[in-house]
Amino acid sequence: MTTPCIICVAITGSLPRKADNPAVPVTITEQVESTHAAFEAGATIAHCHVRNEDETPSSDPDKFAALKEGLEKHCPGIIVQLSTGGRSGAGQARGGMLPLVPDMASLSVGSNNFPTRVYENPPDLVDWLAAEMVTHGVKPEIEAFDLSHILKAHEMWKKGQITDLPYVQFVMGVKNAMPADREVFDYYIKTVHRLFGANAPWCAAGIGPNQIVLNDWAVSSGGHARTGLEDNVRLDKSTLAPSNAALVRRVVDLCAKYERPVATAAQARKILGLRAAA
């Protein structure tokens, strides 16, 4: 298997706090520094959220602009992927950063249960976010918390609401949503290939202790892998991850195990059909 593996690092998210792990980067400076180390370790996509000074999540476009500028300066060629997730804002505020024209943005196309709430993605908001991404030339990453989300992405693609070949990420291990189930995982792959073609790229993310499990499944199955402190703050049950870079290095080790090269930023852009870095 020689397809280079794209490693995405989800650097901070909306939930983990420094009380959970002091390595969680909160300020723009901390996020840039943490991402730079992860980039040096092998990550080529930075999945980005921003926070307020009290560590609460934000959807402030100015904060996203500062983070994007810092990442592009200090991590040349890295793919900047901004989150439009529902923990950071409500309604169209979730897409207020899309005019910044990041390389990519996350797009959840359906609702599902989360640990303590319903993760709401109503159809009118999904349609609006997708239209904004088309307007600004931003490639969506489809966050598939359920099989129906893959099928919905296909429907949107056929209707022209998603213009590029969809890049689907399987998210497994969220409490009350899809667990890390290998048979379901394999069926997700089969579904992506049936709907989007045998060469369609896909990614997988596992939450908490499922992170390394999904990393292994994705790398060994020819997909791409997401890691980072947003999804998991530990190396194992008793050891906190010292950095995002440490979690990236675990995926790099898996790539070596399964004889897959780690994708460079340029290779990742080619695989995903993205424009060349400025």
C-alpha cells in the first residue's frame, strides 16, 4: 500500500480545558506553536477552533483570521481547516469565518446525539453553510457521525451543493452516537467507494481511547487519519499526551508499520484536489 497518508491534527476543539491536560492550546499563540510542532511531526491538515480567554468556545471571525494568518506563516503549505461545528456558535454565526477563504471547513450534514445534548444541524443551516463554502471556494470535510450523513453528502453532491468530490470523515466513539465498530467502519468505506468512486479519499477520527483504534483502522485500510487533543487528551489511561505532536507521532509510527508514506502538504493538497499553497 503506497498511497500517502494524510494526517489531520485537531489542535484544540471546544471542550478540552487546561484542567484536563495543560498541553491543550487555548490562545492563538499557543495554537500556532502547538500546530507548528505537529506540522513538523507530520500533520498536514490543521482542524481549527478558537477560544475566548476563559477557554470557552468562540466563533469570532477575527480570532479565526489571526489563527489562520499565524498557521500560514509558521507552517508553510499546511491545509487550514476551520470548524463550523455547533459547539462554538449558533445559526449562521457558525459560518461567519468562511469569507476568510480557508482551504477547508468542516460540514456536518445531519443531526445526532452527543453525550449530553442533541447536536443539531437543521437542513436549512446545512444548506446555507454548504452554499457559503461554494461561494468562497472552501472544500468541505463531511463529518459523518452516522451512515445517513454519508448518504446525505452524496445527495448534496449530486445536486451541486457540494461541488468537489466529497471528503468524508468517519467519527466514531462519541457517547450516544456511533461507537467504534469495525463492521460498521468497513461498511462506511464500502459506502464511500460505492457512492463516490473507488479512489475517493476518506478519513477517520476516534474519540478518547478510540483515537488510536481508529488511527490503526484508517492507516491499515488505505484511508487518512485524524488525531489531536480535541478528541483525546491521553496517550493511555494513565498518561496525558504531552502535546499534539506526540499524538501525531503515534500515527506516523502506524504509517511505518503499514508501509505507508506520510503525505507531505503538497501531496495532501493533490489528493484532496485543493489549490496550491500561496
